[in-house]
Amino acid sequence: MHETENGPRIGPQVIFGMDADGSCTLSIGPGLQDLGVRPHQLEGQNLFTVYRDDLPALASLRRVLDGETFTVEREFGGRTLSVFYQPVHDDQGRVAGAFGVTTDVTAQRRVERESERAQLRAGLLAELTQQLTREVLDLEALTRVMIRSVTEAVADRGIVWVRTADGERLTTRAAWGVADGQDDRDILEASAVERMPAVQALDLRSVVRVPLRSRGNLVGLLEVTRGERDRFTDWDVDVVVDLADRCALALDNALLLEAHRNAHEELVKFHALAEASDNLIATADIHGRFTYVNPSVHALGVDLAGGDVWRAVTSQAGEAVATEIRDAVEARRRWSGDLTATFAGQARVGHLETFSLHHPETGSGLGTAWIAQDVTDLRQTEAALRAANADLKRFKALVEASPDFVAIASLDGRVEYVNPAGRELVGMPLDADVSRTTIADYLTPEGLEQSVQREQPAVIANGHWEGESTLRHHAGGPPIPVVIASFLMRDVESGEPFALATVQRDISERLAAEQALLDLAGQREALLTRLVDAQEEERTRIAADVHDDPVQACSALELRLGLLRHQIEERAPELVEGLDDLQASVAGATERLRTLLFDLEPPNLGQGLATALTRAAEEIFDGAGVQWSVHGENEPAAPNATRAIAYRIAKEALHNARKHARAEHVTVTVTDRDGGIEVVVEDDGVGIETLPAEPSPGHRGVSSMQDRAMLAGGRCSISEDHGDGTEVRVWLPVAHLAGANALGESAHVHRAPRRSAGAD
């Protein structure tokens, strides 16, 4: 082997020769010993036979005997050999044989590989350093660069964990080459990672874990993996360690920057809260100089004593109090209590909390913090509460004298107290021991079911419940209907519930009165129904009479006048003009009779009031050029008699809107309101002043509309909007049908074109 100043270059060599048939003619050189062959041992042997199982060697022998000069490298016996082949030609230029030189270049190639790896490692470190420097301000981007760079260099997959702010755990921050579901780990205990060696190789060295440490502290963990058959080499592990060291420093810097940013954000939040707080907030350094004072301190006019916190406390509360606070803070790091001070000539009570501040990591003192809250009103309230305790006896006397059922029970349902009136109400002896009873002993089966399912859950959830129930009579009397107000009793200081209280009033008389009212309402509704039915029957009879006699007679008369006109036009044309007036009068009378028939027609309320009013509006506004709409989406269920009265009033309002208001737009709304049905008719006409107040031919008047509403127990109001439009609002009660579903009629809208000048 030849040595140079840069290391090994050429290893042991072997010189060999062969003839054109492949027989070895020469085999010498120091390299034969490393190959396990003696000098001249192969001479005379056919090399094609010797290397019959070595296909690359056979291929090289054929190439050189074919006249090709070349050099090849191959692995043999764990060594790297460089073989030079040179053909030998005779005088005619034919290949007469060949010779070759085999050189052991194992050491040379090792040096070259180490150099390449060193250059690769240096390149990886340089590239990683450049990328980490660029991303150091963004922790997420930094961790992605870290794991991507390391994984792409030596592994298939990689994960990086980063220390949490409390230092107790490591959480996954970035991964590379890991598909969803391949790794469901997301938390590692920091204590377990601290016990890891500097490098941990697992699973046949297909997994490498390197704790990331900087300045002696664990900042994270780097893990890279390969397939189970593709093991990491020592060089791979060294590369991972080198890259991990570089990543640890960058990660530590990023964590420090993030901690600084978080601290700054917390400081900004503190200042924002302090600036907006009504409390007096201040901080001071270790020398007792104010470092921060919020606006409330300045607004109250506190004497800051030139910036010295202890002088300020002395000036406001006295030297003795200032000394007490200083001694407590030095001994126990905290003092709290009430102080009385005078601000703007008014004495105020403040609750002061002062405590020392320390660095969270080093523990060194940073100064003190001061928070004072104005508790003047609170202390006055507390004094009032203490005074209120004196009223407890009077309250107990009031409960004892109450005519209602008043009881208190523990949270588990055991009764602790029942007042005398309550005992008498349920037929219990006044000297009975109620502590042996429970809530269930005072309720009927129906009342107990309601108490378990509704009352008690509501009281626990909301603190109170109101409703109705029935009490059981202990002496065998009938159940007692009561109205209930139950609530939680809470501790004045802690606010925690400690008992259940209930106040229940006997409503037997009220229920009897309500039943009587219901019976009366039913009778009234029956009478109203009979009255409306009678009116509608009479209307039907009158309509039939009018249709069968006057209408038919007028129609026949109008027909005869037409025939007479034809005859007069032929014999005496000068008399036609007088006949026109007579014929117009008869036609007008016929039209008024037909209008009367429409007014007398019973409404079809089977599909709801809104639908019936839609048909009425179509008839009334036909040819009038009025845009109208009927809305009944929220129409409630109501008796037909009530609907019929509402229909008649609304229909009268529609007639008025056409005849007197000269309206262009009319809107009818049917809705559910206050336990009844409400109908509102609005128009944009000339106003209420044009509506006649007294009945007249073809118009029943405003009073008849109001009389109809009063007859049904409702009301009818008519108002104007500053002389521009009229509103008729009708409300009729249907409270006895509360809970019935509305009919849900759709809105009916009709828009007619404006009438041209001179239209009828």
C-alpha cells in the first residue's frame, strides 16, 4: 500500500496475464495474499473455469478478449478491488491474450465515503441552520422545518415533541411522513424523557430517539423511524444527533421567544383589565417606588406621596397601619384588611390586598402589588344584615300567624316544620311530631307525582317553582286544592342550599268561583250561538223573500222597460229621454236589492274566518280599483257564532272602506291575541270623518258594529291616522278554547288595477 500525506491512496496489487483461450500465463503481486491465492498458483489454469460461478468476472474476461480496454470496480471477499484490463495483440493485430492489474482500493474508497459523508453532514447542518434561523420567530414553522429536515436526511418518518409551558409534559407539535392514524400518541411525560439516554435506538435500530436539550434543560424530543428491515447505521445516528443538537438550540430560542411573547400578552391583558377596573390597582418595585398606577387611583385623588408607596399608605391610613402592612408582607408575603380613608371630603371603607411579587423561575423578589376595593356599601349592607337578624323572631311570629300552609323540609325530603294553620288545613293535630313525616305524607297521589316529576326538579334547577297541586287531608277529608310557591333556602354567607320551603294557599273557594264562571260562560256562549243562529235564519228568510218577489219583479219590470223603449224609439223618439231616467232608477233598485241579498247571505265559515272574508272582499271590491289583502296565518280556533259576529263587523268595515273612505289599499288581518280572535281592517282613505255615525239606507252605522262586538263580550274601536286612513279593530273573546290550534289560513292577497276616470 502506498501512503501519501493525505492518507492511503493505493493498496496491494496483483498482476495477471492470460492467452487468447483464457489460460492464465501470469499471476504475481502482494495483493494475492489478501485474496487467499499464492503467487503463480493460477498459472496454467483456465480463468473461465476458475471463475465459472462469478458472472461479473466472466463478463470482464470476454470483454478484454474481445479487444476492449477498461477498468471495473467490484466487491470481493469484503474488499473493494479496482481491476484494469488491457488486451495484447499479435503482429497481425489479432488479440493474442490480455493482462490486467488488480488494485485493493478499500481504504481509498472508505476515505472517500467518509469525506462525502462529512461534506453531506456539513451541508445538512448548514442548510438546517439557515432554515432554523429563518423560522425562529414561528414555533409551528420551526418544528415543521426541524422534523422535515431530519426525516428527509436519514429516515422515512419523524415526530417532534415540544415541552409544555408547565414543563411537566411534552406534546406533539410536528410530524413528517406520518399519515393520519399511524401514530396516535400526543403526550409524553417529561420525567420519562428526562431519564432517557442521550440517544435511544430501538426495534433493531429502526427507531432513533434523541432528547432535545439546551442550556441543560429538556426542551423536546426528536424521533425518527425507518422500515423494520432498513436499520440505521452509526453514521445515520451521528447525523441525527448532530441535527438534533442544532434543532435543540433553535427550539429553545423559539420557546424563550414564545414565552416572552406570552408574558408580554399577559402584561397587556393585565394593563387592559387594570385600566378598565373600578378597583384601585398599583404595583411597586423592591425599593417601594410605584411602577404602575391605574386610572381609578388618579380619579379618586389618592396622594401618591411623590411615588413612594409606603409614604402614600402612611398618608392615607396612618403610620401604624403602614408598619403593620410592611411587617406582614416581609414575614408572610401578604396582608389583607379594611382601611378607612377620606377622599374628596367623604369617608370611604376600602378592602386592601397587598402581596409581594416574585420571579416564577428564580424566585427573586420583584416588588409588591396593591389592590383596593371600595366596600363601603358592602359593609353597610353587612351591618344591615346583622340588624336584620333581630327581625327573625318577628318573622317567625308572622309565619306562625299566617293562614297559609307554610312548611320547611330538608333537602332529602324530611319535614322539619309546619305552621299551625298548615296543620289545621290538613287535619293534623297541633302537637303532632312532623319530624317523622316526609313531603310525600302531605300530598295526594296526583300531587306527589307532580312534585316528583315537576316541582322538585324545578326547585333544584332554578331555586323556585310556582304552580297548583292538592294536599291530602290526614283526617280523611276531601283533597285540598292549593296554589304553591316553593323555593330553596340558602346559607346567607356561602349561598349553599340547606332546606326546601313552601307556602301553599287553599284555593277551594277560588276554584268553585272559576267553575261557576266557566258554567256562566258556557251558558252565555250557548245563548250567543242561539242568537246568531236566529239572526242568520231570519237573514236567510228575508233574502229568500227578497229574491223571490222584489228582485224578480224589478227584473221583469226592467225587461219590459227595455221592450217599451224599443217601441218608443220607433214611434215617438222624443219620449226616450224620460224613459232612460225611469229605466236607470229601476236598474239601480235592482242592483241595491242584489247587494242586500249579498249582505244577507250567511257566511261560509267552514274553512275559517280569513277565507270567508277573502270571498267577501272579492265581492265588495269587484270593479272598484282597490288593492286589498286578507291575512289569517295565525287565526285561532273559535266558535262559529263568534266568527259570524267578527265576519259581520269586518264586512261592514269593508263596505265603509269602499262607499265612504275612497281608499286605494285595504288590509284585513285575522290573528290570535289575548285569548281571543282579533280582526283589523285598515285603509288609506279620507279618514273616519266621512263615516256616518247613525244608521242610513244601505249602511248600519258605526254604533251597530260596536253593539255586535259588545254582544259577544268583546270590543270594537275605530280610529284614524291623522286624517289619512281608518283602522277598525275588533276583538272577541274565545278564552274558553285556550290551547286550541289556529287554523293556519294562508294570506289572501288581491291587487286590482286602478280604475280609470269615470269608471263605475
